[in-house]
Amino acid sequence: MLDAAKTDETLLEVNNIEVIYNHVILVLKGVSLRVPKGGITALLGGNGAGKTTTLKAISNLLHSERGEITKGSIAYRGTDVGNLSPTDLVKRGVIQVMEGRHCFEHLTVEENLLTGAYTRKDGKAKVAEDLELVYSYFPRLAERKRSLAGYTSGGEQQMVAIGRALMSRPETILLDEPSMGLAPQLVEEIFNIVKDLNEKEGVSFLLAEQNTNVALRFAHYGYILESGRIVMDGPAAELRENPDVKEFYLGMSDEGRKSFRDVRSYRRRKRWLS
Amino acid sequence: MGAQFYYTIEVFLNGLMAGVMYALVALGFVLIFKSSGIFNYAQGVMALFAAQTLVGIQTGLVPFSHLINAALGTDVHHFGWHIPGILSILLTTLVMIGFAWVVIKLVLKPLAGQEPIILFMATIGLAYFMEGFGDLMWGSDIKKLDVGLPQGGNFAIEEATASLGGPDFYGFYLDNLDIWAAVIATLLVVALTLFSQYTATGRALRAVADDHQAALSVGINLEKIWVVVWGVAGFVALVAGIMWGSKLGVQFSLSLIALKALPVLMLGGFTSIPGAIVGGLIIGVGEKLFEFAIGPMIGGATENWFAYVLALIFLVFRPQGLFGDKIIERV
């Protein structure tokens, strides 16, 4: 795994955004981040830190949940995309894989994958080619292509969700919590595929993940989000070695194992940046 | 075989025909419910409005003539032309698609993401609005609808079967209009099924039905899908309006056929196109046979309630209906 982002070319730039739900609940309090071309960028943090909201702000899925970006800007390849519909974003190559898979339960696995190609206009032959490509990355889906997605396992559904996104020929995938509810082995398998897709297909990833350990092993760069703010960022290798990250997110410390109570009290005393 | 046996078959056949007519209305409900989770209370009124518009266009009525005359002091009622049936059906279809677009833009889009009950209330409002709007546009008098569909009994069938049941039996009486309705409904269902199973738009439609958010996330344009769905539902309403309107005349009570669609939906399942058809057939046949066999013993008029009781029984034992989507729950 590389220690720095692969290229310097910035694809996605989030600039100091603030997101409010229902006109009152302030969820993001000024988040800025940058996704370079060809890299895997991790967005880490605990429950309710704002990871999903950040991804949804980028992919513009906030509206249907009555969320709103009230400040800041989001640019993709230098142009402002804050007001684009999800459809237009997908056409520009940015697609989100939502937390909790969200497969179309009553569609077969193959139909699920084909819905990913909905925005494409380059003809059936090209789509069929990509379908084969997805099956080559996820051979398990090829075996189950005729079964209803609702009846497949959690791991298979995650594969369907990623495969479906791939069918849109994306440049950037916003991947939300792929490890959720999966066995460690499966998490490893999914992350290895993500790495493969990144290296062989050149897909850039912005990855929201609670599983800091796995995420930092596969990502090039990481941001740590706490209560709607970025509190730390750096190359993944550096974050892995950072004593605070080690203690709070990886559960290791130089003084050996600490009890949960000690960690909590320590956390209350110390504030990240400010 | 005695005449009684053949009478039963005749009742059965007529029940099938009536069932197709119910199914036509139920179909419109299913389309919208399946793809947006909205129970469209206005479906019956849409059928009425479509029938009114069809008659209006066909006979060259001036829309809003009462308003125009009142405001300008003129006395115009007719353009003085008569448009052929097929062409006026086509024009009415366009009107219904335009109507779908307006509903999406003005009603559904601002309410996107709200609770289903709120959307349901919106469709109730829509129903009353359309009822008034239709009357305002075309007048509230009872109109005759005739797009050239054959009416009356089918003599060929009657004569061919007359010899079956002995001297007391005069052959099966089947209404030509009902036969046509059955043929058209069958074609409609086949077309809709092919469309939803084998086209990209149909697939997107089913995807939207399953999970709005996920559909949005893969770039499916919800608004476009909704316009397609409401447009198709408008067309189905038109077909139902033509069939029922040819039978009963175009008048307010046409919108009440929607009530007959409810038990059909409970039986067939709110989310299944074939379910709407089979449900309609079961209700049609069931109520006719019940009236024929049991009705005389309990004073008749069982057709008024039979369907609802049957639906109630289904709600207890199979709430998703015969063909409704399986409620997938992983453990």
C-alpha cells in the first residue's frame, strides 16, 4: 500500500461545507477534504461523526432527507457541483454506494447491476462488456445472477452494490461503510477488491468507514471526522503511527491495554485541535 | 346436461367479462402504487376525466365554454367538427400525459420524501380538484361515448351455443363491448408486463418501486420515472373510461368504479399487474356466481357487498394478496 496519494491531480474538493437537517440540526460544521485522482481516501470517525452526511452532501442525496448545504462549496474537476442532481453527478462519473447496501430486493442480481448503467448512452454491447468485467471481479455474483437480490447474503449484497456502481463507469466511487455487518474475512475480501479496482481500473475512492484498522491499511490518505469537524488528516501510514489515532481508533497504546474507562476520561480532557 | 348447468356457465362467462372491467381500473392503481408507494385515490376520477376529455375532443366541444360565455357574453359551445375515434383517443392520451407532468411538477415533487399518508391526502385533494375541473372544462351533463366499439349482444356466440342446453336454453349471451374489453385488457397487460420486465425504463421503474434512495444514487431520474408511470396510469384510466363510459355513459358515477377496484387490489395484491387481472376476474366471477346461486335465498343484491367481504377474508389470511410482492425478510 502506498503512503501518499497516487497523483497530485485533485478530482473532488470539498470546501468548508456546513450541512443542516430539517433547518435546525447542524450536522457538519465546516468540513473540507480533497480526493486525488487514483487514490483511496478514507473518511474515518465514529457513529454520528458526519461521514455519511459528508458523502451524501457530495452526491447530492441530502435533499430527499431534508438536509441542506448551507455554507461552503463542492467542486469536481474544478467546477462547482453543489447544485447538480444525482443523475448529473453520475453522468460526470461520481457515484455513491450507500451505507447498508440498498440493493433492489425484488430485482435479480443481474438486473440490479444493469440499473447501474441507466445513465449510460454508449450502447448495449459496451454495457454487456462491463457486466462481464463486474462478474470477473465478483465471480460470486455471476453464480447468483438469476436470484433475487433480497435473498442473497450480506456480503453478496455489498458486492451487488459496488458492482452496480461500477456499471455506471465511474471515475470516483463514494463508498459508505462497506464493512458494516460483515464478517472480518468478507471485509478483507471486499477491501481487496476495492484495492484491485483502484489499481487496475483506476477508480478513485472516497471511503467512509468506522473500521479504522482496515481502512487505514488500504487507503492512501485519511481524514478523521469528529462531531462534524475534521480533526486530523494525513497519509494513511502516518495516521497509523500517530499515538492518538492508535489509542482512540485502533485500540492500542504504548502503555499496554487501557481500560475503557480510562480512555473515556482521557478523551474528555483532551480536545482535538482547539 | 340441463339448462341450469349452461346458465351457470353463462353467468361465469359474464363474471369474467365484468372482472376484466374491474381489473382495468385496478391496473391504474397498481402502476402508481408499485412505483411510488402512493395509493392514488384519484384513479377513478382520472378515468372520468379521460372519458370526458375524449368525448369533448371527439365531438368538438369548446373547453370551458361556460366560463368563456359568462366572461365574454358570447354563446359558443361547439367548434362544429367531429374528430374520428382513433385520433381523439390519441389526443386524449397526450392530454393525460400532460396532466401527469403537471401533477408531478405541482403536487408530487414538492411533497417528495413526505410520509405516504400525506401523499395519499394529496391524491384525495387531486381527485376533488379534477372532478370539478373536468366539469368546468367539459360541462357536467351526461355524455354519450361512442368510439366505434360494437355494442349489444354477440349473436354469433348466442346462435352457435343455442343448441347446447335443450329447449329452455337460448345460447350464451355475451356483450360485444365486454368481449372487446377483455381483448384490450389482455393486450394492455401483456404490453405492460413486457415493458416493465424487458426495457431499461421498466427496470428503472421497478428499481424505484423497491428503493427510492438507491434508485437516486445510481442516477435514475425519479421525476422522469414518475411522469412515465403517471402517464401510463393516465392511459390505463383512459381505456377504463372508454369501456365503462361506453357502457354507462360519461357521468359522475364513472369515478365511483374506483371503489370496485379496491377489493380487486386486496385480492390480487397492490403491487402485481397480473394480480390486478386475476383479482378482477375472481371478484367478477365470484360476485356473479354468488348472486346467481346464493342471492335468491338471501334476498339478492349480494353484488354490492360480496367483493368487500371476499377482500376482508383475504386481508386476514393473506395480507399481501395473491400475487403481491413477497415481503422479503432476512433473518
